[in-house]
Amino acid sequence: MQEEDQILLRVRAYADTHALLPEGGTVLAAVSGGPDSVVLLDLLKRLSKPLNLSVQVAHLDHQLRPQSSGDREFVETLARDRRLTFHGAKAAVSERAQQNRESLEEAGRAERRDFLSRVAREIGADRIALGHHLDDQAETVLMRLTRGAGLSGLAGIRPISQGCWIHPLLCLSRTEILAYADRHGLTYVTDASNDDIRHLRNRIRHHIIPGLKRDVNDAASRVIARTADLLRCDDECLDQTAIDTLKTVTCVQTARKIALDGNACFRYHVAIQRRVFRLAASQLGMDLRKLNAARLIDALEQFNSGPARIDLTTDLTACFDGRLIVLGRQVDPFDRALSSSGTTEAPEIGATLVASSTHSRPTDLRRTDPFTAWFDPARLSSLRLRSVKPGDRIAPFGFSGTVKISKLLIDRKVPKIVRDEVPVVVSGDDPIWVVGLRTSARAPVDPEAGNAVRLEFSGDWRKLATALKLPSPKALSNV
């Protein structure tokens, strides 16, 4: 059997093992014009017939080199010669790097992923194929090792990630790829920036790995890649355990907050605790690259010692009250007009408030649902549902005078991390209901009244308050 056929069989076997290429699917190949992506495209084209694949080509011009437009022309010709659909675009990578204070490599990667994701959505692609190979894997692992990484980072590049990003060439070395291109007469472009040792990856590629091969093990790249594969298997096992654990310890979850049973969490190994936190942060829409491992470890150590609050990132906070661990993102201030009859949605806090007319109210309000309130319509004007504002005061039943709502939230032991979720109903500028906690004495309905406005609240704050098991109202003092 010829060597090139062996290469094709190895890639096919690797793809089958990791379910990379679904039969009858559409694959978008990211082609820069370099040897790796050119060989990737050639192999995908050869596999397209036996697997009934539809292959399309995408190229992003980063505009970092004077000849970059020539790369696009090269790739477009490559696609046309193979009768494949071509998708091309330009990106201002240098400007993005300056604006976001990123390296050119980081900015380029982000622009590339955005572009490929957009094209994949437009054409309904099942997979996005990238040309990373075994030596790239070794370089990635060493880069992450030198910067500090856990098991997930040291597992390196995954065969498939997020269900669509695939790396069919991870089973091949750079030497094998170049030899394949030479035997098949494949032409490609070269990028001089790959030799610029100012970049860490290039220093590892041109100095560290050759030194390892010369002085330690001539198969260093392959051994490192095999180690990454072993770590990936362990990582996936721990991830599944963490997924199961998160389901077990979650008390309540909303779009912005998640409350975990702290004592249940602490019964698991710290390695699982860390993963549970990362999974919870991910479910809240956080970019896990912003979640510093040292900060996470610090939070867990503090929580294991007792109640504490810590900012995990600039927009993600975690707190432990001795019973629940709450992770949360801040809610932006909201303000919605309410009708005295009908339904009002407040998507900012995932809430619905239904107002209706009724003939009376319950005799003993202490026994009613705290998320339902009754008011005298004659004493109401311009109802609104909004966030708590600094200085807000309410005149609660059974209290002479007013109390700061901030004091009320403290007295009811509402954790600071969820106070932004607490809605207030105001009449004019006067708060008449801190939803779920206190109603005002300023618009009461007499038990024998002929009619009343009934307000019923449902949504995320109700779920959170139920999980928090807030204590019953106690005597209040003027603040």
C-alpha cells in the first residue's frame, strides 16, 4: 500500500474514532494556504466521496502582511480548481489587538473563530475543520505548561470541541504532512511570521522541542501528544463527574444566578469542587478564560472556612452564607410601567407580574403567599416595577414611619449578591411593595372593601427567595 493511502486511512480511522466527519454532512475547511491546511483540504476532498461529504472552503485575510491578499487569491484558486465553494473575508486584526489590548495571536484567533462560526451558520455546516497536527499539539501543551495550566489545559487541542470544531490531522506529524504534500505535488504558501521567535510558540517550535528531541527523546513531540491524549480522557471523566455533581448540588438556577448547597459541595474532592464552579460559571454565560484558577482556589478555601464573598471576575461574584454558595452576574437597573389590569413582563429579571381586579382581599395577610399583594385602587397612581434605588423607603404594615429598603433587605438576610434581583412596585414615586418581603401600609385594602387590585409575581426572584429560605419579618427600627 502506498504511503499516501496509509495517511488517508489513518486520518479516516482517527475521524471515525472521534466521530469527526458525519456521513452526508457539510464540512467547512479553514484554509490559510499553508501546508497543513492545504493537506487538510486535499484529504477532506478525497474523503468526501466515500463519506458523502459536502466540503466548502473559508479563508480570512488578517491583513498583517503585505502579501496577505495573495494568500486569499491562492486559496480561492485552490477551491475553484477543486470545484469547491469559497468564502473569504478581511479582518482588522491589528486594530482589534490595540483596542482590546490583546496580542496579535489572540486577536487573530478571535477574529478567525468569529468569521468561521458566522460562515458555518450561514451554510448550515455540521463541522468546522482546522489543520492543527501532532506537533502543534506538543507545542500547545508546552506553552500551557509554562504559563500554568490544570488538567483541562494540559489535555491540549481536542479532536472535537463544542460539537463542531474538529482537528482531523492531530494523528499526523508536521514531517508527515510535508511529505504528503510533496508526494502529491501540492503547492502552498509560507508565512515568515512562523519563524519569528518573539512569539512563544515559535521559540518552543524552533528551540525547545528540537532540544528535547536531541537531548531527551527523539520522539518528544509524539510522546507529549500521547500524554495530552491520556490527560484528555481523564479530564473528560472528571468533567462528567462534575456535571453530575452540579445537578446534585444545585438548589436553584436563573439566567444570572445559581445557588449551590454548600455543605453538599464540600463533601466532594476539591478537584470536583473547582470543576463545579467552572461549570456553574459557564452556565451563567461566563467566558472561562477570564476565570483565574488562583482566584477560584482562593474562593473555595475561604468558603471551606466559613461565610465569605469574593469577586471571581469583574462581572462574576460568589458568596457563601454558611448554607448556600451563590454565584451571580449583576442585573442592570430596570424600570417597567405596570397596568392595574393585565400582565407585565420584566425580562431583565426573568419575571412576570399579573395585575387583576378583585372584590376583596384575604382577612389574614400573614397566611397568604408573600408574592401576592392587594392594594386599594383609589390610592394608586402610575404603577411601576423597578429596581431598588439608593435611599428608597417603605412604610410597612405594623410600623409607625418608614424604613430604608436597604435595611429591610439586610434584616431579612437577603445576600448582597442577589439584592439586584429584588423588584419593587412603586405608586408614583412611593414604594408600596418590596416583592416577596414587605407591603406598604399606604395603600391598604379594607377587608370589607368592594374592590381591590391584586398583584401576583412569578419569576427568578421568587425561585431565589424560595431557595434562600428567607426568615419571616421581624420588628423594624427607623434607619
